[in-house]
Amino acid sequence: MMPKQKRTTHSPELKAKVALEAVRGLKTATEIAQEYGVHPVQVSQWKKALLEDSSTLFDQKRGPKPKAE
């Protein structure tokens, strides 16, 4: 039996960088995956997550935060 392989956790910064590169469309998912050492399916999933959740980036109101009393 082969020993279990430990799962790799990727930083949010890496996920964002990979997803943005996938959204740009200059390289294929396979090329991006090889460059960053992740699976091509992971690239597609992160791209999908970025596109679905990007609208929430602009939900917050700007300006000073209300002070708690």
C-alpha cells in the first residue's frame, strides 16, 4: 500500500493570482497549473469562484465605519 499523501493548502493570495491569470485567458488552464504546481481542475474551480464572488467585492459602503458606543 502506498502511504497517504498529505493535502496541500494554498494561500488565498496564490488562489487569487492563479484565478486572475485564468480569467485573463492568455494561457490555458494546463499551462497555468504547471506554472504554479496545482491541478488544472483546481485552476478552473478557482476561476469559477472568482467570477461568481467578484460582485461581493463592491458591496461594502465606503467612508468611516460607525463607532460602537
